[in-house]
Amino acid sequence: LRSVVQPSFPALQANVGFSLLAFVGSVVLVPQVGKAFVEKGLKGRDLCKPGGRISGPYIPECLGLPCASLYILLMMLFIPFPFSHLFTPSSDSGVAFSQQELTLYLSSLLSLLTATLLGFIDDLFDIRWRHKLPIPLVASVPTLLVYYSEGGWTSVVLPSTVGNWLSSIGPLYYIYLLLLPTFTTNSINIVAGINGVEVTQALIIALSVLLNDLLFIPIWPERFLAVVGGGNPSEGRLLGWAAGEVVQRHLMSAYFMAPMVGVCAGFLWHNWYPAKAFPGDTFCYFTGMAFSVVAIHGHFSKTLILFFIPQIFNFILSCPQLFHLVPCPRHRLPRYDATTNLLFPSLTEFERPPEMKTRVVLRIMEVLRLVKLERASSTMSVTQKVRNKSGNQVAVKVKTSGENSDPDNIRDGGKESGSDGEGVILSSTNLTILNLLLVHFGPMREQSLCLLLGFIQVFCSGVAFGIRYGLGSMVYGG
Ligand code: UD1
Ligand code: MG
């Protein structure tokens, strides 16, 4: 058993080499193909630059495609390394070739390929939200089937009694696994719109997953383990209890995550402010799917979700807009002000007084300081109001109570129609974490906002490790 679970060190070294190739490859490849993408119409205006939507600079879009292609190509070329014992007769080496591992590896690649293809289709045709959501479900079918076929949940190593109890919720766990890829792909895609932000998230999550994997892999020098005072020095293990299959699974995950770190870092080179390339939905789909795939196969999907704390928060914050309680404009990214060169929270305007349920939700969010609302003092006085914000004349026509045909408002008796007692809501800040940061920290430059989000992501990863290996060691198994 020991020879099966021990990492084959040439494979690890090769993986480091492939990761460097992934980094250099994306640094070199992206600018070379950018022009061809623009010629094919794959370009988008950089909205947070002077000119914005009207005349902002055109940037090649969807460059997640060459990155994903490079990554998948490298992962294909890497196959012989972890399976190098295939070339040695098993009787000589004493190590049987693991069909199961190869199946896991290949199904991961298949899911990644499908996610990339579907992300690219989204970039080409701008698929509508309700059609977009199930896309990653389809892409994750190969991964989930392989997971199921090799015993799935029941084979997870669960050291605690709590874990054993949890295994009884098997079917629910499969539903969670089914939804995981949908979440990881879309949640990165909706923290978007400023230079570098999608790639920064993906890079930090990839680094966090990789670090988590390395905790399980016996590569730590004795001296280091003596300094940190833990682990199993004779076997180079940081986590003394991690053994056998657990090590093997994290090793496989590390093989996928290290080149992912390389690709993300290489692409960030071009996507950092001022961006020379946009990732497109292809990048979000492919990175999100990679995280789900390694976590499902590595049996650490509960740990993975901890690395998505900012994205979970952003998703919950976004729900009123995603489910159309609050108007959801095509772009919710922050508003750029050319005179100051700063980003401000962007607003979603109410063309007519919001319904009761919308008002209640917004009021709760306001109390929780998650949103900034703009109100008119009385219903009648806002029938024809002209608001001037940073030079933009915006005419807002709000119907009076008599005109309002909305059933919820009629139920109000038409007395305070559209008003939550403090006045009619005219607009709300768009419900994203980026806008929320601008509400609380004030206007800032595009790159500062991206850095701030990056710091929050790193901080949350720290919290995630704290939960996983501190509080959660009771609950978390693999
Ligand atoms: C998601 C968000 C949307 C946000 C958009 C920005 C939701 C529900 N959707 O939509 O609110 O506005 O991402 O990516 O939250 N862009 C920039 N600067 C950047 C990156 C992108 O200006 O650094 C603009 C470009 O015009 C680019 C466009 O965003 O063409 C790409 O948008 P796309 O990824 O297609 O938007 P969605 O993912 O549908
Ligand atoms: Mg997008």
C-alpha cells in the first residue's frame, strides 16, 4: 500500500515544470491571439475607462479560451507522469496500475473540456441566465458518474462520529455535489466587471486548494516539521493522520491545481489594470469547473466551499436581483467617474415604486447596511423628478399612488404607495460585493478595488483553514 500512496517524485517535479510552462505559456500566448479574437468580433469595451460604454477602449474578450486550451493540453501531456508505473511490469514494481485513478483523471478532463466549450458558447451567444444555470450541471455529469461508480460518499474517510452520522445523508450530499459546479462556475462570473477581478479570485482559490492539498502530501522536510512541531517527520507528513487513499486524492488534486495557478498568474499578467485582455465567461466556467472537479474527486467538497466565502456572500447579496425582486441591469459593475478617475457604487433605478416585498427586502438590507437606497421624500413630489448625478441628467418618472396598478400597492390602500414609510425608493446600489465595498470604503481606483477584493479573498481563505483544521476537524473528513 505504501508504494501506491507515496507520491512519485518525478511526477511532482514534472508537475512543477508543467506549472511553469502554464505560466509562461499564457504570458506568451494571450497577446499573440488577442488580435485574432478582436478580428472575429470577440471584444468588449472596458467600461471603467474614459468613454465607458460609448467609446471606451476595445479589449479582446474571451481569452479564457486560449488559457483553458493550453491548460487542458498540458494536463493531457502530463498524463504519463503520474501513471508512469504503467510502463513498468506490475510484477517487477509491485505496484498495480490504477484504472480507477486514470478514470478519475480522464473524467476530470472531460468535464473541463465540456465546461470550456459551454463557456465559449456563452461568450459567443450571451446565453440568458435561466439557460446558463444548468450548463455546469451537464458538464459535471462525467465527474459525478465516476465519483458514484467508485463508491462515492461511502468511501470517504471520516475520522469522526459526526462524519459517520453525516454519511447517512448520502442522497442530499449528491444533490449538493450536483449543485457545486453550478455554484463555483457562476459565483466567480458574478464578481466581475473590473480589471483583474475574476482572475484574482480564481488565482487565490487555486492557491488555497493547492496549499490544502500540500498539507496531505508527504513532501515536508524533517527539519521543517520539527520547527512547526507537528506531523509525522519520518514520513514527511504535516498531517500525521493523513494516509493511504486520502494522500493519493490530494496528490491528484495538486497535479491539477498547480498548473491552474500557473495559468491564472500568467493570464493575470495581461488582465491586471489596465487590462489588455478580458477572461470572458469561458475563463469563469473552466476555472470554476476545475475547482469542483478536484474537490469532488478529492472528497473535499465541503472544504472547497469554505474557499468561496466571498462568492457565497456575493451570491446571497445578489439574490434579490438574480430573482428579479429588484431590477437587474445587464451590467452591475461599479460606475466609473471620468473626472476623478474613481469607481463609485452603481445604481439600479426603479421606474415605478417598488412592490411591498421588494421594499421589505431592501429595508432589511438597508438596516444590515448591505445597500444604499435613495428615496424621494413623498410620493406626490416625485411624479416627475430630475436627478443630477455626476453630470448625468436622469429623468425619473415615478407614478403617484392613484396611478399605481401594482396589486401589492393597491393592497396598501394606495395611501403610502411605493413608500416604506421613509419615502419612495428611487434607486438602490447594485447588489454586489464590489458595490458594497465602495459604499463602505468610499470611491476608489479600479486596481485598488481589485486589490481590496483580493485581500478579502486571502483573509477568507485564512478563515477557511481556521474552520477546517480548527473548529471543523470534528466534522470535516477528507
Ligand atoms: C456578469 C455580471 C454583470 C457584470 C459583468 C461584467 C451579474 C448577474 N452579471 O455578467 O453584472 O457587469 O459580469 O463582466 O452579476 N468588462 C469590463 N471590465 C472588465 C471585465 C469586463 O468593462 O474588467 C465588461 C466588458 O464590456 C466585457 C463585459 O464586461 O465585454 C463582459 O461581460 P460578461 O462576462 O459577458 O457579463 P456576464 O458574465 O453576463
Ligand atoms: Mg462574465
